[in-house]
Amino acid sequence: MTRQINDNGIPLVSGLDVFVPIITFGDERLSFNDSFTSETLPVSVSASTTVLAYATQAAVSVGLPLFENSNWFTYGTSGVNYTSIGTSVPSSSNNIITISAVVSGSDSSHSGIFQELKSLIPENEYRITINLTNETTSGTLSLSTIYNFVVGVGRGTLTQSNVTEFSVSPKTGQIVMDFKAYSPSDIIFIDYSSTVSLNNAVISSIYIKEKNQYNTPVIVTSPLTGSSMVLARQYNSSIPPAE
């Protein structure tokens, strides 16, 4: 069999992995971690939205950005551009969040929760993990961030990132999304809609952690001698297999 690695640890054939990526996650970035109570998810501050750009309107209406970790806020459309959520505002019971949809004709309401984060590193990646219970019914859970590049000079104009949509059902269990921070205080925005009235997204926990990736060198151990070597960076086809 053709030798694949020479005595200096240099691959002699293409396709060998010299480095293996290792992903680690930092501390939790959400306020109150995964605690959802009447204190951490107060329905009384629900933002009623009236415009197509309801995400940024909801954030501004509750006074964000403050450039600090905020409480959770709830919001819902009022019926101007999307069906009114009415009294079916997002709520929490037994540490579970329920977000409902109200459908009129072919038009769905939009409602959900949002929170301002703190001490993010712009351009770094973060991962949001949302766990759903099997009480979730069919619908669309949409994730995005809202950000302001200017910190400490008024609120400026908020911008919404691209929206990532996930189809959810009782079998979904978990959705995961990696996102890049645009500012030190991005706002995470979680939206739910459905084609069936009074369908629900039922959330049991949410986590947001900084995502770090490190490359570790591959160590190869000879089955004959038991000796080990670290693979070198470059594939070199000019070195004879016998060397």
C-alpha cells in the first residue's frame, strides 16, 4: 500500500486533514438565562406594531437600544399591515413561553419576543439555540437581529439583519442558528406566524453563546512502532513515499 505520511509528518497524498476544527462556546449572553417568569417576560410592556418594518418599530417603542442587557419584551401586530394579535400576546407559564398566531383569511399575525444583548464583539459569531416542546403546532419561527452601529451617540437608526425562517411542528424539538454580531448591543428578535389560527410555538429554553473555533493539529500514531507525529501543514507530492 502506498505510504501516506513521510517520517517528517508531511502528507504524501491529497485529502488528509492536517487540522481538525474544534468548536467551543462562551458564557450565556441572555439576561436571566433561560428563566421565563412574569418578572422576566412581562406581558404589560407588549409593543403593538403598525408598520411593515414591525421589528425595528417594536424595539424603538420600548426605548431600545439602551446599550445594556435588557429584560425580555413581547410584541404583536395590531391589524394595520398584519392581522391583529388581539389578546393572544406571548406569555410565560411554568417557565415556558407560548407565542400564538391569529389568522384572518390568508393573513397571519406576527408576534414574539426580543431582548437587547450586551458586550458582544462585532464580527464575532454567536449561536442561538431554541428548544421547543411537543405542544408546538405548525408555523414559522423567524430569527433576526436588530442593531445600531453608533454606540453612545443617541439611538440612531436601527437596522434589521436578514431574517432566517424555520418551519416548526410538534416534531421540531430544537432550532439552531449562528449569527454575526453587528454591534456590541444587538437585539435578538424571535417572531412567530402560522397559516392556522391559534397555532402556537411553545419554547422551553433559549441560549445565546459566543461561538469560537480553534484548529488543532492531527497527531498520527504508527500501529507498528507506537510512535506519534504531528502532521505538517502542506501536502508535498515531490517527496518520495520511501523517504
